[in-house]
Amino acid sequence: MRGDCYAAAMDSDVLDCQECGACCHSDLASSVRVTGDDYARLGDLAESLTVFIGNRCYMRLLGTHCVANTRDVDGRFGCSSYDRRPDVCRDLERGSSACRAERFNKLARTLVTTPIR
Ligand code: SF4
Ligand code: SF4
């Protein structure tokens, strides 16, 4: 269970991506970069899941979470495009300093911004 954000961010024993979802949340439209290879991998989903800002492509945000971010009836997070997700998502290693920074900065907002669907 998630408790205090700071404690949860620092406690490597409780890291469970489906309980977390922090790195799939952002206020920045440019948070999840989609490269040309990523776009090709998304295939027929690319147009609906991405947005171009200038000549750069990103995962589209829905509110303050990636449009591909989901929650099941138990409140667990998922990715509707997990097998096709961009490299930047694949490269973020659970438990790394980058992961902990995401949790520290964003964990609280995940409680309210992703509807269960
Ligand atoms: S990689 Fe880290 S920040 Fe992302 S969902 Fe997993 S535990 Fe959370
Ligand atoms: S593509 Fe999937 S893993 Fe990447 S930010 Fe969006 S929901 Fe998260």
C-alpha cells in the first residue's frame, strides 16, 4: 500500500509499478518522447496515442497522465500499449534514481488523476 510519498519513494521494498504509475504522469505535454522507431512500433495506434509539438512527437496526455495509462477495478495501474511502449518507458528502470525521482515528484497526483476503467 502507498503511504507517505517520501517514504514510499525511498522504500525499494515496496516498488510495484502497478501500485505506482508515477512515471506515466506529468503536467508536461513533452514528458514522454516518441521517436521515429517508437512511432513505427505503435503502428495503427500511433495517431491516436501521440501528439506532435513542432516537429517532435510525444505520447498524448489525458489530464495529467499518459493516454495509455489505465487503472483496473482494483486501482492497479497498467499500460494499454505495454508491448508497444516507447523506449523512454522501457529505459526507466524500476528502483533506479530516476524512478525514485518520478515517485517523489508525482506519486501523490496518481491517486486522483487516473480514473478506473
Ligand atoms: S518505474 Fe518506478 S516510477 Fe515508474 S511505475 Fe515503476 S516504480 Fe513507479
Ligand atoms: S506509454 Fe505506457 S508506460 Fe509509457 S508513459 Fe504511457 S502508460 Fe506509461
